[in-house]
Amino acid sequence: MHIRTHSTLAGHGNRALWPSPRRTAPAAACPAGVWRRQIPENTTRQELMTNFAFVFPGQGSQSVGMGRALAAASPAAAAVFVAADEALGESISNLAWEGPEDRLNLTENAQPALLATSIAYLVAAHERASGVGMTLPNPRFYAGHSMGQYSAMVAASALSLPDGVRLVRERGLRMQASGSGRDGAMAAILGLDDAAVPELVSRASRHGVFAVANRNSPGQVVVSGERAAIEAAAEEAKALGAKRAIVLPVSVAAHSPLMAEAATAMRDVLATVEFREPTAALLANADAHPILDGEGARAELVEHLTAGVDWVRAVETMTADGVDTFIEVGPGKVLTNLIKRIVPEATAIAMDDALAGDGLDLPILVHPDLAHLA
């Protein structure tokens, strides 16, 4: 499928959906429910270096009704859903808001619906901050978990919103078709010591194609491959000390060699799409190396289909670089809960909570006149 590179949004990437902050003096007191950083006069850029990251969830965080209340309350969020619907030529917003659940959970639907919802959360936060004369500074990192990489790239202006939703629709279709004739499966392994994972891989691989798809937190991995190998892994994991091993109700062996056909197809599709330099560093799923240009972003979206997602390494990399606050941009709290297990000393905030009520409960807001320092 050839995806044309045009945008329904003016300007660079999704920025046209983000309202420009009002250039007003800071209020004498912060409005109820809105955090504001206290910035001394004559603050330097070094002193105001951002120490937070925006993180974006992947498939599994979707639920019927996500984003509906947000779009009703936020014109900026509503515009995101309109743009996503126009890009796909169908109402992905109606599917996200009304269901039915079985259709929303299809990979080709869940992924564009999640991307649109995640970006809607972000622009709603920008809009609400602007409404009180504040702004969200640029983060130190944008990081996505699996399909969340597309959301991160749209947020970082490396990819336009219309291209993003069309690409994840294509990604979902290609993943479903990849490995045809080979029964794919996935399983969650809980409570297995990290040191035992290589032995699990060795034993399960004797039964067929097998890979670690996600390293989500200490003691939590998701494995992927041919069903015989996955079912064997579930038994071997228990023998190696895992507390639970659950074969998941999916038919796609994501982040495994069975996605090789999808990766080849997506390489051709991605070659037709414009990628730009991100406004802050992105991180590769497999090894958390920084992605600083458009070509790196394009390559990542091919490579991560067959490679695993090492979320533990991503979070540890960001922490080592000075990040102490992680904000999950999207529905739910899956990544927030994982981050609390990986780095308990860090602050992890779900945008779901931050946007609850009329305020913006985020400890990162600055006055627009100081935002250029961040």
C-alpha cells in the first residue's frame, strides 16, 4: 500500500493542533488544580534543563470510551480525532468511543485509535496549560512502548498525525498477515527471575520460533513465537520458578521473527512517508539508543517489528540521563505502573489523572517567557 505524504495540519507535524501559549504575566497564585514551577529570575538554560519524559503506551491500553470525554471538553483534542478520521476515511473516533469492543481490539483498529487518543491527551494538556497562561516545556525524551513509538514520533513532530494513523493501520494489517500458516502466540511470564530468562529462551526454542517480545519490568516479560514454543515456555517458566505463565488471547506473534514479512512490507511503506528531526530524543525499543533524526526514526519502525521491546532498559537509560519524572500520555496507567516498579524513586504520572477535573496536575509547567530555556 502506498501512503501519500500529505498533512491536513498546517505547519510542522502536529504543532498546528497545539494552541500557542498566551504571552501573559504569571498569575500571583497558581489556579486550583494547576501546578506551576517556581522559576527564579535570571534562570539559565542549564538550570532549567527539562528532567521529564513523555511516554506513550502501546496496544493493550485501549478501551471503549477512551478519549470521548476529553474530546467533549477540549476543542484541541476533538480536532485530533477529526484529523484522524479524515486521514483514515472512516470514523476511528466513533469506534474508540462506542465500540464494539471486539472490533476496537482488532490490531488494525486498536493502533490508530490509541495513537489518536494519546495525541488528543497531549494537545488537551497544552490547551489547558495555555488557558492559565502557562506552557509545557519540551521533554528530555519522547519514548513509546511498541506501537507507542508512532505516538511518540507524532508528538515529537518527526511524523505527521495523518501519516501516523495511516501507518499504524497498515502496520496492524501487515502484522496480522505476517507469518501466515505458522500459528503465532504470545505469553506473559510473571515472577521469573531475570537471570533465568536466557535458560527459558534456550528450552523453549527447541520447540519452534521463540523470542522475548517485551521486557516490561523486573520479573515481567512477554514472550512471542510459534504456539508450540509458547506453550512449552509456559510450562518451562513454572519449572524455572515463575509465579504465573499466561498464554495471551492473541493470534499475532509480535516482536518476533514471525513478523519478518510485516517488517519487509513496512519498510516499503515507510519509504514513501516524510520523517523529520524530532524535537527531542526518541529511544529505540530494542536497546534504547537515542534516535535524533528522521532516518533513524524510519529505521526504528522497521526494526522494532522483529526485535523486542526492552522497556526496563529504556526507563533506566532516561533515568541515567537525568529524567526523574515520567508522564504517561494516553489512556490508562500501564506504563506508569511499570515505571514505578523499575525506578521506585522516580515520579510517574498518568495523564489520565493529570487531566482529571478542571486543572492540570503536572509539576512541569513554566511561564511561556521561560519555555525557550527548557
